[in-house]
Amino acid sequence: MTAQILDGKALAQAMRLRLRSARQRLGPRPVRLVSVEVGQNPAADVYVRNQQRAAAEVGIEMEVSNLPLGTTEAMLVAAIQDLNRRPEVAGVIVQRPLPIGIDPRAVQSAIDPHKDVEGMHPANMGAILYREPLLPPCTAAAAQHLIVTTGMDLRGAETVVVGHSEIVGKPIAVLLLHHLSTVTVCHVGTRHLADHTRRADILVVAVGKAGLVHGDMIKPGACVVDVGINQGPDGKITGDVHFASAATVAGWLTPVPGGVGPVTVAMLLRNTLRAAGAEV
Ligand code: NAP
């Protein structure tokens, strides 16, 4: 079997077109997304530039606020509270990693939940237990969207999520549970990972370990969504799934790069427009 590639770039492009129309329907008032970064982080800078390009295409103004290294948690929270008060600011995102000494949870909780376009405020995270909230966590929503586009029947599908982080693994498991798929979550405590992955009709891998899942761990015909982003010593970006071996077994497979990543950015823009009052 040769997997159909789930082309995240193409899917994101189609989403941006729809989002652009939704943006135009909001009229001439500004819709601003503010990215806050503490210190300089080259990896985050690449990510921010991608976000800026995508935002411009949709018609969202993206402002980048670079706070100096040495900014304390209290100073960062105060900066976020200022943004919460600015009416033209629809969304606020905080780039990670944050310097040691700043608690990411405290910072995320300081964002007004209505402007939390990454969907990581405890209120938005909690809301996914009650079905899809207005502002779902972007990566989880992206993984869900990619799976739904395959057209496969999710009801009753054996679904295995590898990784149980708060921002990725757990919300993905919950969103897929809403489709009545039978969800198993694997993590560091899981014995015999392959025994679980091999029976998955839908396999989502979100760990951050290059090549953790090989083709021999995949059920023939399965839909495999690779969330992982790993940078090799040569600078090359790979996922958590060994692409070449997985592609000979899976029915659908997301590439890395070009799979979940671009759709995650599109979800961020969708959330920003929703936060600004658009129906998308
Ligand atoms: P994380 O917070 O480090 O979580 C990784 C998860 O994997 C944890 O739940 C960890 O369990 C689990 N894990 C570690 N080793 C494992 C193993 N051998 N078998 C099974 N589970 C294992 O990372 P994250 O934020 O969830 O991100 C995961 C990956 O997705 C990273 O590569 C990240 O860069 C990528 N990512 C991509 C996007 C995108 O848009 N494409 C967005 C966000 C993240 P313990 O906590 O118990 O150790």
C-alpha cells in the first residue's frame, strides 16, 4: 500500500481563502493579532514570520512585541493585561519557550479567554470537554480537521493518540472522543506501545521523538497524523513517524513539514477571526 498524503499546505491554503472572505465580511475595522516574545529565539522567529505571512494573506494585522530578556513574569503578565484592554486586539499569543523563571501556565491564564486564540487558557481547555468551544487549541483542532477531511468514518474507529501533553495529546484525544471514536492514549507509562499502535484505524503521534513510530507499528490502511517536529543535527525537520516505512503501510499520512503545522497556523487565524466576532 502507498499512503495518500494529507497535504496540510494545500488544506491550509484553502482555509486561508475562506478566512479571507470571513475577514472581509467584518468590514474595515482593524483585526489585530499580537505575538509576545521574551528575548530572541531563532526557532520562534521563523514560526512568527510564517504566522505573519499567513495573517497578512487573510487580512489580519499581526503585531510582534519583543520584550527584553530579563522581563519578569509580573512584567509579562502586565503587558498581557494591557493587550487585554486594547479593543482592536482580537488575539494574543505568547511564543514559547519562555525563559526559566516564567511559568507558562500563569502567563497563559493572564490572557483574556476571549482573546486566547491559541485556545490554551484553562477556560478554553476546559470547554472542549463540552464539545468544540469557540477557541479550541489550534494543534488539536488541526489534527482533527486533517482526519475529518479523509472522509473516513470516525464513529467506532480505534483511535490511538501517542503523547498526553496538555496542549496537544490530551485535547486531541478529547476532540476525537466527541466523534465517538474509541480513544486510547499512550504515554511514557504505556507498556508495549506497538501493541496499541498496530490496532489503530487512526493514529496520532505527538511526542517529539524522531522516528518513534515505524511502518511495522502501523495497521495497514490506517490514517496516521504526525504532529511531531524534530530538528536533526543537519537542521532537517522530521516528524515522530518514520515517513518512508509508514508510507508503505498507512492509508493516509501527514508529511513533516507540510502536514499539521500549516493547518495549525490556519486554525490560529480562524480563532482570531472568531475572537473578532466572525462566524467561521
Ligand atoms: P511535550 O509536552 O514534550 O509532550 C510529549 C508527550 O509525549 C508527553 O506526553 C510525553 O509523556 C510523551 N512521551 C514521551 N516519550 C514517549 C514515548 N517513548 N512513548 C509515548 N509517549 C511518550 O510535547 P508537545 O508540546 O505535546 O509536542 C509534541 C510534539 O509535537 C513536539 O515534537 C512538538 O514540537 C510538536 N508540536 C507540533 C505542533 C504543530 O503545529 N505541528 C504544535 C505543537 C507541538 P510524559 O509527559 O509522561 O513524559
